[in-house]
Amino acid sequence: ARLLEIARRLARGEDDDGEDEDEDGEEGCRKHREPLEVFCKEDAALLCAICRESRAHRGHTVLPVPDVVREYK
């Protein structure tokens, strides 16, 4: 349910807190300014490619966002 809500917010242009995206129109990873492409199942978090390769998530199971949305629907 959390993943679906995050996906809905991103589709509406809102960030994870339910607020509108930054004025410059960027969305995605706040740290790296990259698109959120995968979902980490262990942390239940959307990740960019750079975060995905970090030590924190390297050993975790990650799936493409569209696959996860279909799975959780």
C-alpha cells in the first residue's frame, strides 16, 4: 500500500511527504537528483541507480518500479 501511495504521489508530481515537487520541476532522488527507477524490498524504498549501488542496498532485493506496482496491486 505504501508503494502504491508513493507511485501515485510521484505521478501527481508530489514528493514523499505529500508536498508538491520543487519549483524547478525536478523529481527523484533528493540526494543524487536521479530518477527513482527501482524499489528495495528490504527497506520498502524507491531508489535511484546511484543509491541502488551503495553499500546500504547492494545486497538487497531490488525490482523495477513498474514490476513492483503490478505485484502489489
